[in-house]
Amino acid sequence: MSDTTGKTMTQDSPEAGLWGLAAQFDSTAGIYAAATKTREAGYEWFDCHVPFPVHGLDKAMGVKHTILPVLVFFAGLTGLCVAIFLQVFTNSLQVNLWALVEVVGYQFDVSGKPLISTPAFVPVAFELTVLFSAVSCVGLMLFLNKLPCLYHPILKSPKMKRITDDRFVLVIESKDPKFTRATAEKFMQSLNPERIVELEH
Amino acid sequence: MMTLDSSKDGLRIGSLGTTGMAIGGIIGLGGIAATIGLDGMGGSAIFWKSYLLGFMAAVAICLGALFFVMLQHITKAGWSVTVRRPAEAIAGNLQWLWILFLPILVLVWTGKGAVLFEWCDTSYMHADHVLEGKMGYLNATFWSIRAIVYLAVWALLARFYRSQSLAQDRDGDYRRTLRMQWWAPIGIILYGFTQTFASIDWIMALQPKWFSTMFGVYWFTVSCTGFFASIIILIVLLRALGHGKDAFTREHIHDLGKLLFAFGVVFWAYIGYSQYMLIWYANIPIETEWFAPRQLGNWTFVSWLLILGHFALPFLLLLSRWPKRWPGMLMLIALWMLAMFVVDVYWLIMPMVPEAALATATSWEQLQSGVADGTIDIGWHPSILNLTAVIGSIGLVVCGTFFALGRASIAPTNDPRLAEAMAHELF
């Protein structure tokens, strides 16, 4: 607790440069309990940084289930519709645009089958459904996670390096409506962390 | 914390085993007896086809279970340790299911096989050049040897996995797990060959001229549908009756729901469609003749029922997370899938190719009108025998399964990966 930064802070120091407060723990049990208490204390803008997945931590933090599957479903549905439209359009289209331009599809007769042959359309429909789902799944996952993230305040502090090794860190961001420098630190002290570090923007 | 005690935790089903056995046994024997009785001591073509239908449905469910058990060992799966035991119990039925095959074997051996399998009639086979070429494979001797090999392999594999697993309950020897893992790749290769050729011999050969290289895979998806639907019903039922609530968690049920979705819905449709598309595209009479009756008359309705009820509807129902995590809902879907599984086996076995009509017809419309006025027989003869045979065979499987479940703990208690299975959690 010797380098708890609160000691060096003066009461009138500006909170403007402060991005958040980090509490460091040396065990999964510590971070798990801390995440539970932080959620129960009503903080919303907080996150946990851990060197490996901690089972149950997202539940302790109260992380909501993602909306990604619903979005991917509609992306897949779009792929299906695009595939069917594309094939019907290119295979059998025959329209006159204002009687001036004649647009004709590639009306190939394949072994005497009708131009709109549903069985033949299935592979493309399947593949495009998968393609739209997969690409949108990855893309939307990155978007919803706000990735790629080229800069993160937690990486700026040299004291936070051990989160990639053997330490577990809980950060409460200063933009949380309940956040004030004093109350957040007092709350963090109650979590019994190894130390508390303040993070700059 | 993460252990199971077979004396507590409701892992001994006690009288439920006897009750299940009695109910299954009465339905099973009653169903088989009714099938024979209603036909007047059996012997008609419809009787034998119904009997084959029931036998194949029962075998499919148990084969799916055998595959599941070996799959868990081949992948050294930790999550599935607890649900493996009920699967072992279902697969264990393969130890006696060969008895149900004996009548068919006797039928072929006594020279009356042509009532079920046209290839048993050698004059019919000699009359056609294509069929004559197949006589080296489709003859009573070789066919019987193969059947005995399949049934023996299944019985031995099912016995090995069940007895090793039960022995581990008693002595806790981890080397049993290693032994089961060592045999799993060999077993699964044997399983792959036997179930493929069994489907060829017992279903595809009903129409000896026809062939499809995808048929074995299709049969595999059929048996997976039957098994995953059955085990979901069984486990939800056991939990509802207060057994194994700690052993079979919502996470396991969720995973089994995923497997039903993957194998029974998506993979089934994928293989079924692939088989259809290749034949449809090439449009060669010897291949398309099998699909012709299935697109004529009332079989059209059954085909559409399979596309919509075996694929489209369960696809949408099982796609989301919540129905798979809601045991009651999943059980309803599994019951529906089990019904669809039976319809699928029915659709595979019952239709008959109207060869003479196909050879002479000059248009599809001519076939349709012929089917409509009853001059062309496409095998649409729904009978009470179909139902009694299926219910009877599945009843016997239920009887055997509850017998097996009653004799031991319904989840392994000394498996080295038990703790992993009980801590299993999905995100």
C-alpha cells in the first residue's frame, strides 16, 4: 500500500487528466469479489483486465449478453435474399426499361431445366448466407468491441504491465456518473487491493 | 464438491428402472405381437417392410449412441462424461438387437426373401444386365455374412464401452479410460464401414438397381437425429423425475441441443440435399428412379414434410440460445425431431419404384395421372402395421435402456474427467 497514489494527491488537483482508477489484485478470487462488489456498488463504467480468462467473471461484472447473434441472423438472411435475387436476376431476367433499353439475363438452357431451378440455386444461397454471416460476425464483433483499439490508457502506465502476467486489475473510469476521485478511491480501498494506481488519459 | 456419490444425488434410479422396463417391454412386445397378429401371423410384403422399418429405427437410435460414446473418447472430451452413461445404456441395446434381425435372416435363408428384397429372386436378377452384375455382392450368402459381421461388431463395441465404463465405477482405474481411448479410433472406423454397408444392404438394396454413394452418410445423419433426440428426451425425463440433477446440468442439455441442431437438422439437410442435387443435375434414369416415386402422389407431401419439418422449422427453433437452455422446450423439439426421424426412415423404406411405368411413360404428367387413378403403385400403403412395428421396436429399446440404467449409476462416478464435466459451463 506504500505507493497508493492518494497520498501524493492534493485535495484540489484537477480530475480532468484522470482517466480512471485501477485496483490491482494478486488472485482470481480477489478480482472476482471486487467485480461483484463494484457492480453492486452501482458503478457502470468499469472493466477487468486479466492475463487469462477467468470463468464467471463476466457474470460477476454483470456483463449483458451480446446482441451479436441477432445481428448475424439478419446478415445471414440478407445473404440468402441477395443470393436468390442474384441468381433469378442473372438467369431469367428479361425486361424493357421504358421500351428503350432491353436488359436480358444469361438465359442458358442447362440440360433442359427451367431457367429458375430452385435446386440449382441452393448451393449459392447457402454459401452467400454463410459468407454474409461470417464476415458480418467478425466485423460486427470488432465494431461492438470498439476494435481495433490503437491506444488504451491502461497500456500507458508502466505499473500495469503485470496484467499480462500474474496480476488482475479492476479499473473504474472517471466518466462513470458515480465517479469522484475521493469516493472511488475510498471504495477501492474497501476491496483490499494490492495497490491502487491512477491512470491518465 | 465436484464429485458424484451414487448412493446420493439420485444416481440410482431404483424402481424407475423397473417401471421403465415394464412399460417399454409391454409396449415393445405388444407392438411386435400386434404387428404379427394384425397381419395374420405375418408374411405379407407390408408386414416385412413394417418390420424392417421398426428394426432400422431401433438400430439407428442405438448406432447413434455408439457413435456418440466413441466420439467422446476419440476427442478425450471432458464436458460429456456424465451424459456418456445414458448414451452407453442406449448403445448397450446393440448387444441384443441382433435377435430382432434373425427373422429377416431366416426369411432370406428360407428363400422367401423376395417378399422384402427383390434381389433374392435370382431370375429377376438374371433378367437385367445391370442387376446381374451386382449378384456377386447381392446374394444370400455374402449378404448374410456381412449382416452377421455388422451385428457382431456393434454388439462387441457396445459391450466393451459399457462394461469398461461400469468397471471404472467400481475400481476407479484411470487406465480403463486410456484403454477406451485407444480403441476409439479403431471402433469409429469399424463403425463407419459397418453402418455404411448396413444401410446399403438393408435399405438401399430394397431397390437393387439404384445406388448413391452418399447413402451411408445420409443414414449416419438419420441415426444421429434419432439418437440426439432420444437422449435429450431421456435426460430431461430423468431430471424431471428427480434423478441426476447435479450430473446433468443445463449446460449439458444445451450442448446436446446444439448437437441435435448440428447433426440432426443442418448436417441432415446438407447431406440429403447434396444427394438429391447430384442426382437431379445429372438426370440419369438409373439414379433418378429412386426419387421419382418420392415426388409422386402422397409421397410428395411426405417429402415436403421432411424439408419443412425436419429442417426449416427445427432450424429456426434451435438457432437461438434460449430454446436449447429451456429443458421443457428442448424436449418438445426433441419429441418432434424423433417423430420426423421416424417419418424419414419411413420415407427411405416404403416407397416403391414403378419400374414398368417409368420405362413406358412418355411424360411426367402421365405418371402423375397414373398414380392418381391407382394404376401405378408407388408403395403408398399406409398401414397400422407401420405404426405398431415402429412403436414395438422403439418400446423394446426403451425397455433395454431402462434395464441398463437401473443396473448402475446413471452417470459415471469414478471417471478421471468427472470434475471437468460437472464444472462444464457455456458462455
